[in-house]
Amino acid sequence: MNNNDLARIDRYTCKFENPVMEDRFMAEKWKRVKKPISFAIIFFAIIFTFDAYNVYNMVGEFKLFLLGYPFFFFLYLSWFKLPENLKRKKFDIIFACLFMSYHFFQIAQMVAFPDALAEGGFNPNDMLAFLPTLFLFIYILFPGNFITSITMTIIFLITFIPPLMQVQDLHISVWIFSLPVPLILLTYNKYNSEHRNRSDFAKSVSIDETKNLMQTTLKRYFGDVLSDKMLKEGGELDGENKWVSILFSDLSSYSTITENMSPEVALEFLNEYFTAMHEVIKEFNGHILNYIGDSIMVVFGAPEKLKNHENQAVKCSLKMKEKLKELNHKWDEDET
């Protein structure tokens, strides 16, 4: 599967078709929104206290129904006890469920105390003025995905049908600019924003993976110091006059050894040999300049200065011979 397949975004749900890519995107998004969500949880918990006091004044006496406020207060604060992994993967759904549960509690409250709320100043006509603000919260402030936001909006509209049917004496323009206009514009904006964010994320992942692959490949063949210098200088290394030591090594009878090997076995054989030699070369501060078939060309004393680089080169060659003896013994045992 190539990067284009991994980065494909479903046109209807506005999510990555690949679940692994979607999880990575949500994990990255969680890093950005975890603090704002925590702030929102605390903010709403405080609002419940004032809301409970206001409803109590409207009703005029204590009702068992009012115990719902402390329940929701602690329910929201339970967010901080949820496993981090669960919040990272499903933070938008969990937050939406919390928010919608309190909304249903308020709807039930309107059904339980209609007269008291009406006397307290509740007017169905005010509902239309409230809806655009609610849409702004769902589509812009709420950190949910496109489908989660759409679902919340539909549920809100369904539950608002009874009070909206009581609205009277309003011009048609008020209805238009309170419901369809903000809803259409914000839905369109949410879809574009979600699609753009995922597209940008896919591009950044592709760039990062390409960069990491390039760095890994460079370091595998040229070592850490030389690779870092090449990357730092944009792939251009200025020429310098230095007294250095060069080490050449190759395998005796390499052609005879590999002529009866399949390409896969020969490649595995060389990779194991080069990996072992690379560790030895790194130990003595050498830098691999080139691989020529089974040969390795190593420099000591460049690009950074190295004291007694001649001795280091000799010690490295002796250690490489010892390492090769260990490899020969291992290869004899596993019949390589």
C-alpha cells in the first residue's frame, strides 16, 4: 500500500479511509485540543452551579429533579479520570455525549417545569436567536470531526422542534438567517476545514517519513557525523585539504563464495557483514565513504579531526578481522 492509499479521505465522512492513518491524525489532534477540552469541562461544571441556582429561583422550592445538577457536575469532572488512551482516540465522541446528555436534561427540565420557566422569562421566540450561537459552538469551537458535528446538530434540531413550533409573529427572514443560512455556511466550512486539515496532515506525514528514510539511509552508508554534515549543508560538502588515513577492506574469494547463492541469500549475507563492520568502524570513529561490491572504504580524521587517526585505522582493521572470524564461525554453524 503506497502513501496515496494511506492518505485517501472519504468524501462523505471526511475521515481517512485507512484506520491507522485516522488514529494517527486523532492522536496528533488530541495533543492540540486536550487543554482546551479540559478548560471547557471545568467551565461547564461551574456553569452548572449557576444554572442550578437560577432554576431553583424560578421553581421557588427544592425539587428532586434539581439533584441532576450535582450529578452532571461530577459526571463532567469524571473526564479527568478516564484513561488517556481512550480520550486520545474518542475525545470528540465522549465530549459530544457529555454535552448532549446535559442538553437532554434541560429538555426534560422544560417538560417538568413549563409554567415555572415561563414565569421566569423563558420565551420560545428567543430560541431562534440562540441557535446560530449553538451552531458556532458545534462547528467551530467544538473539536469534533465532521460526522460528530453533523450528528450533534441533527439531534439538537430534532429536540428543538417542540419549542420552535411555539414561535409566533416572526418575519420569514428571521427564520432564514437563524436556521438554514448559518447551518449551510458552517457545515460547508466544517467540511472544508476537516478535509484540509487531514490533507495537510497526510502531506506532513509523507514528508517526515521521506526525511526519516533519507536520514536512515545516509547514516547506514556514511555514518552519523558525515550524514549530519551532509544534511546540515544541504548535500554540498566543501573540499578540504587534510591528512587522513584511508582503510580499504574486502572479502577474500567473495565471487567464489556467492556464485552459488541466490540473490536473496547473497543480499542477506552482505547486509549482515556490512552491519557488523559498520559497528566496528563506528567504535573507532571512522566514517564510511563508499561500498564497492563487498569492499568498504573508510576514512579516519575527516570530516572532524581525530587524534592518532593512523593508529585508529590500524586498530579498526584488526578488530574487523576479529569480527569477521566471529561471523565465519556463526555462518559455519547456520550453514550460510
